[in-house]
Amino acid sequence: MKIKLLAFAALGALMLQPLTGTPSVAQDKEVRVGFLGGLSGGRGIFGKVQKEGFELALDHLGGKIGGLPTKYVVADTQNKPDVGRQQMDKLIKQDKVHFVAGITWSNVLAAVYKQALDNKVFLISTNAGWSQLSGKRCNPYFFRASWNNDDTPEAMGQALQGQVENVWLLAPNYQAGKDMVSGFTRYYKGKIAGTTFFKLGQTDFQAELSQIRAAKPGSIFTFAPGGMGIALIKQYKAAGLDKTIPINTAFVVDYLTLAAFGKSAIGNRHASFWDPTSINPANVRFIEDYKKKYGKHPTMYSVQGYDAALLMDLGVRAAKGNLSDHDAIRAGMRTANINSPRGGFQFNNNHNPIQNYYLREVVAGKDGNPTIVTRKTVFRGHKDAYHTQCSMTW
Amino acid sequence: MSTLLVLEQTLNGIQFGVFLFLISAGLTLVLGIMNVVNLAHGALFMMGAYFASTFVAWTGSFFIAFLLIIPSSVILGIIIEMLTLRPLYLRDHMDQVLATFGLILFFNEGVKLVWGVDPQPMPTPELFAGNVEIFPDAPYPVFRLFIIGVGLLVAAVIYFLIAKTKVGMLIRAGASNTQMIRAMGVNIRFLNTFVFGLGAFFAGLAGLMAAPIISVESGMGDEMLILAFVVIVIGGIGSVRGALVASVIIGVFEVVGRSMLPIAMQKIFPLEIAQTAGPAIASMLIYILMAGVLFFKPQGLFPARTG
């Protein structure tokens, strides 16, 4: 009797399998993932390109994360912490997601992370580099497909160390601006000609440029995301300063903003974890398919979105589709064994990527339009400055 | 800080001031003459910049873009006036604020639907791309001098239009007594549309002039709108002369304050505090100035006789 029942059950399972395509061990028959991006508002562009990368990865996975049917939900934080909280709540309670990816800004991440982690939902940041989640508040359910805020300016500091004398620092007067300056000076040990903190959202920099020209620094390092950076670079070029004082940036120039800059970005040097010229097959495929799907060159933010989906896939596969086996999912994700456009990387104990950083430069391409080339590898396997404060070990 | 740098910063301040005037001229006209609070002025500024970017991409010429900005921004202004403001003239200011605030949201999202969320390209016109040495060893961008020129030209045109022409006379009459001018057989409705179209044109022109130096993106007009209101409140609502004077005062105050304050504070406070608190206080300077002016002259520096 018992054997008969088992046989029936097995037969039933066999019959079901081709219909649903799920491994029979799965308790949940589908993976539910949320993309919680800052998609609207003036700074919605950052969230949009992360989402595009994420969706390209879903295409590459055949629409199935870990081979399971996948329900994909998009929610918009509008880059506002309070809206982010509501949307995260909705994703967890209403859509009952297993994974959430997204979040552009540190202040939004700070507002939403607890809801996800307390409910044992895996949260993968596709941008926000809030350092607290790298250090004391590191969490088994939190991963980063991006970087810690300080990492990129650290790479720029390292790249300029010994190369230039007398650097002028220019950043907006808020927490991330100060993080960037301290990240830069952690590796750049030369002389600092001066530091200007300008108002967040400032669009006219002529006064700062006059001041800088009078001080005659050897070089400039600036962090100015979004419209601030575009205005700054345009005005820097218009003032003719680029001819005498080279400008180095973090989070200003990328394929995201290249069209808006036009030729005024040529000569700009900046750091990034992604080498767009890399010929590793994953990167070539990523760039080609992204161009095909969206009709434009992918950005580093798209890489971050792309990898988040691949990490989810990796986790679900490692758990053999058993979505309640969080330990197995986590263990899978920790191997970081994905075909990332950035090349191979590992996770540190705090789930931040240990990855390379490159010095890149904007040059005129064959058609005269600006394009980005990689000059050198600044860091190999760089670890963020906060991982020692994280008590998680594995 | 050398005398030369102080002089250069003063020029920067005047330039920034004239730029502010370009933005606030249309706003003060509409508010002073039509008695309409138009929060959508910043959105019209943004549309001017988007139009400029598109026209330059099509034609490759800044000058043709300028010629096309005139009809496009005026028509846009007239459509807005006819659809949203005309029914609200007799209503409370609060209703106008609500309606035009709605327009801000509409246009900020609208440009993203039409142009996408990416910031739009806008090169500096070749003719003005160079630098001249006004002060030794400190090349100054020609385009910034061009902005000063255009701003002063706009001031002259408005003065001539309002003070010396028949239309200007009717506008002034309409502003001081709407009932009377209607009784005398003047089409006040047409006059209002004309003034609003004119205001929209100045906003569009400011957008065109700003596009090569700032980022053309959704929401770019919001910050400018606040500055424009500070200008017209200090200058006296409705007074074009007041707007010009206030703009230049604010420009110089802001730029010189912004560049000197952190340095001055370093002499008193530790570097760390001066570097952070300096810019924070500097960004409040113009609002402190506004509070000061309003305390002594609640009507602004040049109270308009009309309205």
C-alpha cells in the first residue's frame, strides 16, 4: 500500500514536472523578485539604467531565475526615503518577494534596508554605497553588486598618488561629498592645494573656477553626481581650465552622461570598477545585447543591475530551487561565481565585492565622438575600508 | 586673496546677476502686470532649454535655435495661458499657485516622456566658445560675456516696450485699472495673453542661454524659480528696473560671499569647521539679504506703482 502510494506520488511528480518545469523539491513554485529603483524624479536616470541592466540579465536567464518561473515586480522609490519604505513594504507584504534589488541613493537604502533584512528577504544593492551596511550593520541578507561609497575615490587617490602634486578637492557639502574626500585622501598622500565644499545642487561654478585658477593647483579631483557634474565639466571646459589643470572625477563621467557632455568631457580621467573595453566574453555579450535592446551603450550602473539578477540566479541554483533554504541561497551567492561583465570578483566577509578598479579616460573615438578607454588597473582585488568593522565571518 | 581675484569674482557676480535677471524678467512682468503668480515660469525655462537642445541638434546652429525659440516658447506660453490661467484670473492667488504648480509636475514628467530621462546635450556655440583675457592671466569665457550682453539687451527691450510704445501704455493702463481699460474698449483678454506670451519668451530665452552651461534635464527649472522669486521680491514685484538691480546685487552678494566666506572663516575657526560651515552659511546669504531688505522695505527696493 505504502509502496503504491509512493509510486503514485512519484508518477504525479513526473507528470507535473514538464508542466511547471520546476524541480520537484521546490516548496515555492516560483521565485518572486522585486526591483526597487529610484526611477522617477530628476535623478531617475540612475535607477533606469540599473533596471535596464537587471532586465537584460533576466532576458539572458530566459526569464527564469534559478530555472524557476519568475514573477518580476518593479517598484519606484522616486529617490525618496519615505516612498521607498512604502514600496518596500508593498513588495514584502503584498508581492511576498524572495529577493529585492535596486536602490540608488544611500539615504534611501538607510530607510528601507531594515524592513527587508528583518523579514529575511535578500536585498542586493545595485548602487547605494552606504558605508554603515559595510561595517557595523553588515547583514547575512544584504549583498552589494556595486561598491562602498569610498571605494571609487580611493582608486582615484591611488591613481594620482605620486603622479601629480598639489590637488584641489571639490565636492558637494553633504555626507557623501565628505566620504568621497576622505576616501580620496586615504590613498593620495601628496599635498592638497585646497578643498571646496559647494552647495548640493549648485549649477554655477564660475566663482569656484576663478578661485581654482588663481590657486594654480597641479590637478583637480571632484565628485559631483548628476546635473552638478554636467554643469561643472561644461563650465570647466568653457573657462579653458582643462588646458592647464587636468580634472579627475568620480561618479561624474560615464556612458550615462557622455552624450550630455559632448566633446567637453574629452581628457577627463575617472575611476570605475568596470572596464568597458575588456574583451572577456561576458562583457562583450553584455555590451552587444544591451545596445541591441536599448539602442545605447550600457553604463557602469547597468553592470550593477545586471549582476544583481545573476547573483539571485546563482543563489537559487545553489539551493536547488528550495527557496526556503536561505543558508544554501546565501552560500551560493557568496561564491560570486557569475559571468559578470566586470570580470571575476569575490565577496568580502561583509558581502561587498572584492574587485578591480580601473583608471579610465575619455578620448575622441574614431567618429570624433567621445568614448571611454581604460588606462590602467589601479587596484587588483580592492577591499573596502569598512570590512574589518563587520563581525560577520564565513 | 589678491585684488585681481576679488575683481574677477565681482565680474563673476555681475555675470551671475544678469543671468538671474534673464530668468526673473518674465516672472516679474507676469506677476506685476497680470497679477498672476506663475510657478510654471521655471518649467517654461526648462522647456526653453529642451527646445534649444533639440533645435541645435537639428540645425547645428545656435542662431537658428534662437529664431525658433521665439515662436515655440511664445506659442507654448499662449497655450498655457488659454488653458489654465484664463479661467483663474478672478480667482484667489492660491488657486493660481495650485494650477501652475501642477504645470511644474506636468512638464517635469512630460520632458521625460518625450526626450527620455537622460540629460540632453547642448554645446557652446562656436562663435562664443573661446576666452578673452579681461584680467591678466585669467581668461574669461566669451559666452559668459555674451550672457551679460543678452541680459542688458532684454532689459532695454522691456523698458522700451513698456515705457515707449502704445502696447506698453495699454499694458500699464491694464495693470492699474482693468475695469476702466475694458470700459474704454480695449481687449484686455488679448493683452493678458500677449503679456504671458512675452513672459514665456523671456523664460525660453533664459533656458536657451543657460543650456550650454548647465545640465539640460528634468527639474532644472525648480531651483531657478526659487532664485527668480528672491530676485523679484527684493527688487519689488512688477518692477523690471528693480529686478535688474536686485539681480546684480544678489549675484555679487552670492558669488563674492560664496568665495570669500570660507576663506575669511578660516582665520577665525579651525579649518575643518570653516570648510563645512562656510559654504553652508554662504548658501543662506541671499535669503538673509532678502529678509533684511524686506525688514526695511517690505515692498522691495523699487516698489512698482501699479498693481
